[in-house]
Amino acid sequence: MVLLLAEGFVVLDDVTKIVDILAKLIGVIVWPAVIIFILVRFGKIIGTLLSSLTEFSIKGAGFEASGKMKTEAAAALGAALVKQRSSESVPDDPRLASQVVESVPPRVVQQASKSNILWVDDHPENNIHERRSLEAFGINIVPAESTEEALARIREQSFDAIISDMGRAGDSEAGLTLLDKLRAAGNFTPFIIYAAARAIQLRSKALQKGALGSTNRPDELFKLTLSAIGKRQI
């Protein structure tokens, strides 16, 4: 009797194992089939949902420029505008900096955080506020103080845009000289001239040579730089 009971338990245990294996096997076979059915039946709806979730995630993660990023960028750009108003024809509008920052699309903000900008100027201390307004969006700015240093930097890495002043040590049109060298070498990185009155005086010449823009205004520089980044393919 005891032997029969023992054998019964063994058989029952084997049956339990077999049932467990079959359940797992059915799970392996059935669940993919269910998933495939759902994807086929509700693919369009799921796609729309995922798109909405992605957009929400991008905004939620801060790619739409968090309040802190916007505040820092607007504050720095505002400081640059105040500084320029004393010597250049910049509109005396306290809302201008905020309006410019708010106009940046979320997609461009996302790209900005992965961007590298080369800034060529032999007096970089003059552009502290402008630089900070761009860095607030996560843009990495690499400085260079001469045409030679700029060319060396460009040989080392690629950039999403290049900002250059106009006159430097012995060359009153150093910005255009650098632009000529780059274009002659087949380098078509978006190029922006940022200088004082010379940027306006030589704007037509700069554009003819292939510059994206030439300005003496911080707000225009900000918009030109973000525009160059926005045209880059992710």
C-alpha cells in the first residue's frame, strides 16, 4: 500500500512538471502571437500613443528648455543686450531676450545639447554674456584666439557652427580670411560673423563668401546660431 502511494506521488509529481512545462511552452508560443495580433490590429493607435508619449517625455525631460534653462539663457542674453545698447543700435526692449529664448523650438533645444560651436575671437572676454546664453542650452563652445588656432581646432574635430569676429592682429578682415580658407578646403560649416560696426559694413561681402550671417547684435547672433544647429541632421 505504501509502495503504491509512493508511486502515485511520483506519477503526480511528474504530471505536475509536465503541466508546468506545457504552461510555459504555451506562454512562449501564445504571448508572441498575442503581441503580433495587437501590433497588427492596433498599430496605428499605438504609433500615435508612442508619438505622444515621446513628445511628452521630451518636454518632461527638459528638452523643451526647462524653466531654469530659459531663465539662464534669457538673463545672459539680456545682459549682452544691455551692454550692446550703450554702443550699438540694439532695440531698448526689456522683453526682447525672453521673446528670443521662448521662440526656440523644442527640437532645436534637443539638438543644442549635443552641439559643438567654435568661437574665434582674440578678445573672448568681450563675449562672456553671449557665450553663456548659448551654453545655458547645453551648447559646448570651443574657443580659439587666432585663425591658425581655429584651423587647428577644425582639423581636430568637426563643429556644428563657427562664430568669428572680424579683425584680428594685423588683418582687419580676419573673419573673412578664415571663411575663405575653410571654403577653399571644402569645409562648409555654417559660419557667422559677430563683430562691431565692421560686421554691418562687410555684411554683403560676408554673405557673398558664404557666411550664414554677419551681425553686431546679441539677439541676432543667438538666433543665427540656433538656426544653424536646427538645420543639422540628427
